[in-house]
Amino acid sequence: MAKSNNAPKNNTADQSKQQPLGVFVVDERQDRKFWTRVGAAWPHKDGEGFNVDITPGISVSGRLVIREKKQDDAQD
């Protein structure tokens, strides 16, 4: 798919205006699911993707889930 030159560019200033989504790794063990926050994601202005920042120094593998922040996630 070709990238349009007219597509809005996303930068740090644009990202700071939007509410980030939480990025989690979901690990399934013994019929239980463990969710670990591993970063944040910001939607692109054009609505066709996300920029994802993974927390430095951690290893990430498996299934990533991106969710809206809940009130109790505010301290993260």
C-alpha cells in the first residue's frame, strides 16, 4: 500500500494532545490471564493506525492488547 504525501504527520506535540491508550502483554497460564502494562499508544490523526511506545528495558513477546485507560490506571 502506497503512502500518501498528503497524510497528516504525527509528532510528539500531536501525541501529547491525545489521551494515550494502555498497551499490555497478556500471558495465559493455567487457565488464567495475566495483564502486564508494557507501554502506551496514540492514535494517528487520520485514524488509520497507532504509534506505540514500549517501556525501555523490558522484553515483550506474545499477544499485545491496546485498551483505553481506565480511571484506576491514571497513576501509570
